[in-house]
Amino acid sequence: MSMTLSMDERITTAHRAKLAYVYVRQSSPGQVRHHQESTALQYRLVERAALFGWPRERVHVIDDDLGKSGTSSRNRQGFQTLIAEVGLGKAGLVLSLDASRLARNNRDWHQLLELCSLFGVLIADGERLYDPAAYHDRLLLGLSGIMSEAELHQIKMRLHQGERQKAARGELRLPLPAGLIHNRDGSVTFNPDEEVQERLRLVFAKFRELRSAKAVMRYLRGRKLLLPVRPLLGPAPHDVVWRVADSARVVQILAKHI
């Protein structure tokens, strides 16, 4: 098996003179926690790069995007790093478990394909090796990107339908801002945490006085007062955490608690 992969005629000395990059991504912190085997499988692509003939010390793992959606590259520092490394001519091989790990939209996917084709970079997944500069390989890679984007659309549609069904049964519970909580009977009431209540009252009082979210933010920062936030993502979703005040958080509090 090792000999077969390393002797693939598409892999040249010029490719192996450059680095191999393994891109690892899971879409959310929950997937990172509950699908550890999938994450481990992605890390094992380092061994696949070695079978292609790359020394392990020349295989770089990019895992900055664990817990981040692939719908856009805007907040994916890892993907942006990969694009930069390919564009600088440092990459000879890019490995990912499948196209969906690299991108869930065709714009990002084809940007990577164009760069890999331009700089002579090979792409490999868990099954085979592709040369983006070769017509048939480029066609297969393009189809993989289309299927990845379509799959995300279907996932969103199923989630939306599930939410509509819950709403029809009166069982849909939307995430609440930090100042509110759900009672056991499903009703909504104020957060019993007195510190949270006091901080929110202060935000509203200062907004009535200063008439500007930015001014409220400056007031809070000047006194090193944090704001309560209930994050939707993270190690403990729906728990209140305290974050540094910024204008967006002040506006969010004012909008959601009115």
C-alpha cells in the first residue's frame, strides 16, 4: 500500500520538495466533543501524507478551525492560512477528509482549486489523489464542492422543518438573552442571578442618561465592568459568561431585553 501510493506518477520530486498540509475542521464545538473519532480520523491523514512520500516533519497540520462552520472563510483563520501558504508556493499537497471540511460554499472551494491548479498543488482526500490542473480530476473536485454545498442546504432545510414542527406543537424554545431564563413549565422569567439583573439595569439606566450605546460601552470599560452573555456556542452553551463590554453587546442587550 505504501509503495503504491508513493509511486503515484502524479507526485513528483517538485511536489515533495514542498510541504504537505493537513486541514482539520469540525463544524461546531458540539461536534468536536461528541464526534472525536471523526476528528481523530482527520488527524490520521498525516499518516496518509507519509504514505505519499512526505517526511512527517514536512507535514503541517492546520486545525485552527475546529468548531467553526465551513459556510464561509471569513472567520476561519485556518482556511485563510492554507490559502496563503498555497499562494506563497509553499504547498505541494493539501489533504482533507473530504471537500466539506475545506469549504461548504463553491466560492471558497473554487478559490482553493484555482490556486492549487496555478501553483501545481495536489489535493488528496480519504480515498484518492487529485491533480486540480487535470481536466477529469478538476471535474470530480468541482462536483465534490457542489455536493458539499448542496448537503449543507439540505441540512439547513431539515433543521428548519424540525423547528417549524416544534413550533406547531408549542414545543419550540428559542435561546434567551442572559437576563431571561425558561421556567420548568416553559414560561419565561427574569434571571434570578442578582448580579446579572443589576448589571442589566445599569446598562438601561446609563443608556437613558447617555443616549448612546457607544457611550455606555465607554462607561462600562472605564470602570472595568463586564457584561453578562449567554453564548450559543462553546464548552457550556446557554450558561451565562461575563465578557468585556463593546458596542455590539450593549446594543444586543438593549434590543433583546426591551
